[in-house]
Amino acid sequence: MNDSPSRRSPYVVFNPVKVTKFHRLRKLVTLSARQVGMGEPVWLETTEDDPGTGQAAKAIAEGAALVIAAGGDGTVRAVAAAMAHTNIPMAVLPFGTGNLLGRNLRVPHDDLAEAVDIAFFGLQSNIDIGWLQVPDLEGSPKLPPEGSLIPEVHQEKLMKKGLPVPAEDEFSFLVVAGQGWDAHIMSGARSDLKDKVGWGAYVVAGAQSLRSPNISARVALDNGKHYAVTGRSLLFANCSTLVMGVVLAPNAKLDDGKLDVAILEAEHGLIGWLDLFTKIGAQGLGIRKEELPGTSGNIEFKQSSWAHSQMSKSHLIQVDGDAIGRGRTINVRVDRQALAIRHG
């Protein structure tokens, strides 16, 4: 490979299950690479054992000029885990069901040509990466922790720079991690329904999970305080927008070094859920929850750079839409502005 700066290649880490119309994708990326004077794109497939972290680390080691994650939210966060603190730009081509980070970066999920254009010619900013650890995870995780997939040589580079090195049992996330009802939704969304009706599969799973049990936890934050919380979900949000423009955490920002720690409450059955959904929906319109009547559904936020949660019982846990298993204890931290990302 020619190592001159003008000829370094873009690397595309893609999920072969999610990516459709591969030949069109290859054509668009190749044309854009030539336009900016880069070398021929290098294509790396994800696998079940490594959904993108090892492939991104390979791209970094070989001198990639740009690393593009093409797939769903799982592929995106796996690639991001290896890209932290490299200063090599990363871009997102959304091919999944939720495409949550892409939505927050204003990368279209229904216009591949524009998404590729943003990857090569878009704006660039540095955003936070969240890391979640479950010390008492029950059984084997449903997917490999990204911390276990980062090559030793990459870890050594981080240590030499005095930067945080992910533990082997840490999972990365860029949008939102959580425990409780939200994890039941992610775990219950059927793959065949996601292929047929997209995000509607999560609506079906959400309706089926309305009877999920309340969670009870003690949460410690960086303000030195401890909180006793009870609700349907405990969430750690790194950014604000979900599917269909739903704003979960209106004050969450991708680059502020903080997570919005939220507890979702819904009492009194269906009425409580409707009250909660109304308040979440109103946030996207700029209406504060305090301005709405009803007290049977609620959402409360605290901001923190890290969090420790201890549940009274084990509950399902998810990171960016991927259920990882059940546990009682969660440690969450933010790696501030660790990721250079292209956006619209």
C-alpha cells in the first residue's frame, strides 16, 4: 500500500447480513475515495465472534485514512470501541433497524448516496464513548464485550498516552444503555419482524413487555450522592433522539462528557404507561414534563460522568439495542470526546 497521506485508503467494516445492494455501496464508496484522492477502499467483513472491533483495529494498524462502519447499531459501536483516541475519522452508513447514532448525527438511513457523501465530505467532531461493565453478569454474555476484542498492541498505545484502557468485560455504547423494560424490548424484538416492519418490531416487543417487573436500585453518581430509585427502566443516555424523532433525553449531548441517567416510572397499568409515553413524546416538542398533568408516569434525569447501580434483583441489560444478559450490578463511565466522527 502506498503510505503517502494523499493515497491512504478508506476501510469499510461491514456487516454482510445487514448490508444490502453491496455492489452499489462499493461503487459509491470507491467513487468518493477517488474524488478525495484516497487509495482503493479496503473491505472487512464482521463475524459473530468479532462484530467490528478487531476489524477496525486492523484498519488502524494498516494506516487507514478513514474507517466506515456499515451495518446496524451493533456494528457501529463495535467499530467505535477500537477507534477511540486514534484521531482517525470514523463514519457511519446505517443499514440496521434502529440506526440510532446515525439519526443523532443527521446521517440519513434511507439515502445511501448522501450517507456516503457525509462519510467523505461531511463535518467532523469528537464525541463521547460510553462503557458499561456488569461484574455479576449471569452466565456467558450474549455478545462479546468490546473490551475483550481490542488487540494488545492497541491497548499498549493507549497506556503510553495515559489514556483509559477498556477492561476485558466492558461493553461500549454510543447512544443509550439500560436495564429493565428497555432491555426486555431489545431482547424480545424478533429478527423476522425487524426484517419485515423495521422499527415496528420494537413497538410489538414493547407492548408485550408492558408487564415487565419494576426495578429497584441504589445509584451512585459523580456528585457524591446516592439515590434510591424505583421504576420500569434505568437508562444511561449519551444522546437524545430515538426512532421517529422521539426525544428521550432532551439535555443529553454527544460531546459533554456526561450521561443522562434516567429512571422511567409507570404506575397504575396502561394509564401510567400512556402518561409516560405522552411526556416522552412532548419532550420532542419542547414541552417540559412539569407542564403536563398526570403523575402515574414520569421520567427523571441526573447527569454524571460515571454511575454505579446496584439492583435488588437481577434484570436484563442492553447496550445500544443489544441485550447482553442479566445482572444486578452496573458500572458505567464516559470516555470524553474519544471518537472523531463524520456527521451531517
